[in-house]
Amino acid sequence: MKQFIVLGLLLLSSMSTFAQISGVVVDNSDQSLYGVTVSVKGTDNKTATDLDGKFKIENVKGTQTLIISSIGFKTKQITVTAPASDVMVTLYEGNELLDEIVLSNNKNKFSRRKTAYVAKLPLKNIENSQVYNTITDELLVSQNVNNFEDALKNATGVDKLWQSTGRPGDGAGYYAIRGFATQPQLVNGMPGITNGFVNPFNVERIEVIKGPSATLFGSTVTSYGGLINIVTKKPFKGTGGHISVGGGSFGFKKMTVDLNTTDSSTEKVSIRFNAGFQSEDSFQDAGFRESLFMAPSVSYQVNDKLTLNFNYELSSTKQTNPVFLFLNRLGPLAFNTIEALNYNPELSLTDNSLAIKNPTQNYRGEIAYKITDNWSSQTVISGGKAESRGYYTFVNNIFANPLDATQPNPFFAVVGQRSDAQTNSFDIQQNFTGDIKIGDVRNRILVGVDYLETQNIDNSSEFRGLNLITAQGQLIQGLPANQENLDLVLTGAGNANTNVNQNILSAYVSDVVNILPELSVMAGVRYDRFNYKGDKNTTADDLTTYTKSTFSPKVGVVYQPILNKVSVFANFQNGFNYVNPELTLADPANPAAGLQLLSFDLENANQFEGGVKTNLFSNKLEATLSYYNITVDNKIFGFGATKQQDGKVNSQGFELDVNAYPVEGLNLRGGFAYNDSEVLESASNPLLVGRRFGEAGAEITYNFWADYRFLDGVIKDFGITFGLNGTTDYNTMENYPHVGEFTLPGYTVFNTGVYYDHAKFRVSFNVNNLTDEVYYKGWSTVTPQQPRAFFGALTYKF
């Protein structure tokens, strides 16, 4: 009997010592928040809220401090004495401080339903009237992605036109989005320089924001089809990280390190450090790329109201240019298909000594201050520097042998440039965001000002021909393509010697008004004052300096017939482009005729868009179906002295984007896009009218990826992956109807992989281009793409 009494007393003591704390987490509009991390300060005891925002922490005793954190919200600390139930916690929207546990508890891991960048307000996808696609870090890991171009294959309707070249001015890759060429020029929501190779290992996610988005982001980092925002990895609360090594076909090898730690004494300072090295050879007879990067970042939570964030990325890439066969734009092509061209895709037509270096750096400092529970301030200072040092080469088509004009066979001239250029940028932005109620109507307000300054310095040597070759690489005339011979033909060449400067001062305001919980209206407008200062190194360019101003509006409506599950949306968005004046030869055939000044008005784009978004079955099915119609007026066609501002272009189509988690362990991602692009007007070039716009890419693009992980049994934590992406045929010479057509065939590329993902390590093996498809990309060019390749990686987590 005595033993039972002692046991009972022990049980009672245990119950009085250890208890639980439970409650619910909501935002300041009383909407429950899913996936919020709730942890006991100073311990490893933590949990995450369920779909109803509820949480429960077991084995808690006495008075404890709970830390509540989630992406897009200010981290909050509260003191609770156990046992406690019905604890109500309200989080307020603020800067993005990542917490890994939030992501790991998201079963639909290819989906990201909320971002603070797209609208410069932390709106949920289902309540945003604009369409955007998010490529998550989990998707990149599942695919074992090793370059930025492969990452963007997951964005619906994105078609690669040019690979990154690293050349001066515009060396980043070009991608067709909704019928218009776009480059990745946004980093963490701010203008960022991405010239050369973008390393995917410091990417937390990629946001592809569709349509002309000048109202919130201006014209310099956007195209009429959209923009690409690279969100880098940031510090999180806690200690952890990983080390990863990998290798594969064509001499590929990589090593990356990701370390994060938080000051244990105060838990106010978190530091994260990412670094990596990658190198690979070309699949052709020559060519290589080497990339090194490091990216430290710091977050200091001074108090519950003030947080300081800083991140910096330094990267250096050395590479040979991918093969660009520039097709002849002047006279009729001697070939119209890949077969007729008879090009051997295994030939690089160049030499490893002809390499270009691209040292690049970007920094971003942020002061996030919670003025009141309803108003926040964000001050951001960012900048960057990108250099192009070395040799940029391409291959230019000559439609007939200049040694014998009667020969119709295609010949190519290898052309070289000694590059010596840099681009500098500086941006300062101030945003005030508010979440207030006027009567019963909720208003989420953004007011901001932005100043962006850019400088392009170019001392590169002139372009010079190096040799004349056949499509099979046979040398007809000149010198072989290598650095020593290129230096010979560039001896005595003139330099560009330019120093071009410009700045933009902007102000914008936006308001998302919840007329009803189910009905919201967004309205915004931006004012831009563009100041082009011209070239400091020449007095002739003084004629081209100018200042122009414009307004850019945006309106959107969202109605949710099923709140937080189904929304119907429509929007009107505006974009524009400042076109700088040019001094050109009045008569290219007669240089003695002197120069002429060409001045232009603004190009202007308007988009009407509508569609449906869903978030069904407890977040297991997220889909967006949209239709868009974009019209660009005052479009400029031609080059140099032939430029005429008399064009009008229309681009319309529909897109379907799906993220699904149909059963436990299975994640699906897919997209389908159709684009109908047409030149409506061009008095100076009537042959263009009725044709597809040249930079529009293929009419149809599609992508799919599946990842299944076994959650039970002997093969628990093993996974298999499979996917595909492809396009229809594309006439890469649409802009040059006088020379004829050249069709790049449509293709479908299959990829697959297997992995074992343990709590402490991950082993993966992937095969890209499983069927060894021979295919090409280009934009008035032809570039062969990588054949079948194998990649493996080993990651240790801690």
C-alpha cells in the first residue's frame, strides 16, 4: 500500500511540474496562421501551428517565454505560465526573417502562398490580383539544380532566349515572358546586378511576377512581360546548416557550405554564411565555367519594434561564352532549318583561352521599424557592381563565301571583343506600410519613395573578325580562335571609352481596400522622373541628355466566393520604357554626311488580366488560371539610324500553374502557357505587320515535376523524382522577314532522379535530358543545349 501512495505522489508531482501550453495564432485581421513556429525560449521544445492556427506544446513547467515567428511577420515573444490553454497570439506583418522550421512543416513544399515582395505588402497569393510564380528552394533541391537557367524552367510560360554571356552591359540571360524579353534584375525586391552567372546555391526562392509592373518596381528592372526577383537566403532563429558536395558529367563538381547561428545569450543576433565553388566543362570540344561565391548576412533584432538586416553577395565567374551562331540579318539565308545548316553541335568554334571574367557584388541593408501596431517603416539601401573582363566572342553568319560570291553555302566569321567594363548601381528606398480600419473597411496601405542611380563604364576594344569557317568548323581564312590570335587582330583597335550615367527618382502609393472580407480592391500609382546624364567622356553626347516624367497606374479587384479557398481576380497594369536619344550617322553609306540626333517618346504598355486562383483541400491544391492581353504603343523597331518609333505590338494568352499535394509524400508541380504575339503596326517596316514579335519565344511552353518520398516501411525516406519541360517550334528570325525563316524545332526534355533524405544527410542522383534530346535555343541565334548528363550530390545537415 505504501508503494502505491508513493507512486501516486510521484505522478501528482510530475503533473504539477510538467504541463502543456496551447492556443491559437492569428494575424491582425483575425485570420488564423498556418505553419507558424512556436518555441520555448532556451530549449529545443517547439511546434508549428496547424491549418486552424492552433498549437500545443507539451512538457512545459513554470513560467516560460514563447517565441512566435513566421515568414512575413514580426517575431513576437510572450511570457506564459504552464499550464495554460486558449493563449491568443496576434502577429503583425513585417520584414522577412526566415525560420527553417516553417518551411519544413509545409507539406506542399513546392508552394509558397505568401510573399512580402510582389505587392511590397505581405499579401497572400489568393488575395493578390496579380499573377506570379514562385520557385522554392525545396523544388531546386528536388531537381538538384546547378544553374539559374534550369531553375527558371519551373516558371510557367518562361522560355529561355539567350544564355548568360557576361558581356558588357547586358551579360545576364534573356527569357521570354508573356511575349517580351526579360532579364533577372531584381534581388530581394531591389534593383540588383546579375551580369554573368547567377549561382543558385544562395537562392531561397525565385519569384516571376507577370505583366508590366512599373507601378511598384519602375521600368529599369521590368519588361512588359514581367520581372524576375531573386530572393537570397537570410538568417533564421537557431543554429544549423549543411555542407554539400557533388559531381557529374562533363567534369562538373561543386561544394557549398551554409551555416547559421544565433547569439544564445540574447537571441537578438542571427548570422548566416553561404559559400560555394562550382566548375564544369562544356559538352563541346572546348569551353568551361568556374564560379565562386560567398554571401554573409546578419539580422539584429534590437527590440520588438526594430530589426536591422544586412546581406552581401560576392561572386566571381570565369567562363567561355556559349556558342552563339548569329544568323545573317542583312541578306537571304542560305538555310532555313537545323538540318540544312548542317552544324555539328559538338563544336565550340572557339578556344578555352578566350574566357571572360565577371566579378559581381550586391549588398542590401534594411532598417525595419514597427512604428505602431498598425504602421511600419522600411528603409533599404542597396547597391552593386558587376565587371566584364576578358574576351567576349560570338559567331556571325555570312550567307555566301566572300571568296566566291556564287557559293550559296553558309559560312561563319568568329568575332571577338576584348572586354573591360563595369556597371555600378545605388538605390535607396523608403516604404511606409499601414494596416488600418476606416469604419469597418480594412485598408492595407503602401507609401514609398525610391532613388536609383546607375553608371556604365566601358573601355572595351572594338569588334574584329578573327577567322572564316564552315558550319563543320573547317578554317577557310584567317586565324584560329584563341587569345593570342585575337590580341593580334585587336592591336591598334579603338576603345569604347564611355561613361554613361542616369538616375530615377520615384514616388508611389498603393492601397488594398477590403470592402468585404470576400471583396478587395487594389489601386496604385507611381510617378517617375527619369534623368539621363549621357556620356561623361564625350561632349557630343551632351545633346542626348534629358529629363522626362511619367505616371504609371495599377488597379485590381479580387472576389473570394469561398474565403481563403477560391478567388476570382482582374487587374489593369501599366508599364513604360524610357528610350534614350542617339547620335547616329545621317547616312551610314556616307560618313561624311555627319551625325543626326534621334529622339523618342516613351514606349507605353497596358495589360488587362483576369482569372481564378484556388487553395483547396487543406492547402493540397493550389492553382492559378489566367488570361492576359498586353498592348505596347510607340514601339521602336530597327537599329541605329534605322530606328523608327511607329510600332504597335499585342501579346495575349493564358497560363495554368498548379502545385499539388494529393497524397502523403507526393508533391506535384506543373505549368502550361500559350502566347499569341503579333505586330499590329509598323509603317517603317510593313513586312513585320501580322507576324509574331521576334522576342516572344515559342507559342506553347510546358513544365512538370513530381517528387514522391516514402514515409513508412523499409524504404522510408527514399524518394523518386520525374519531370519534363518543352516548347513548340519557334522561328528565331521573326524580326527579319526579308531574310526568310529559321525554325528552331520544338522539344520535350525528360529528367529524373532518386534520393535518400535522412534527418542528418541527403544523397541524391539525377539524370537530366534522359532521352538525350538534341535541341537548340536562340533569338536570331542558334545555341545547342546540353545532352544527357548525370549529377550526384551528398549533403550533411547539422
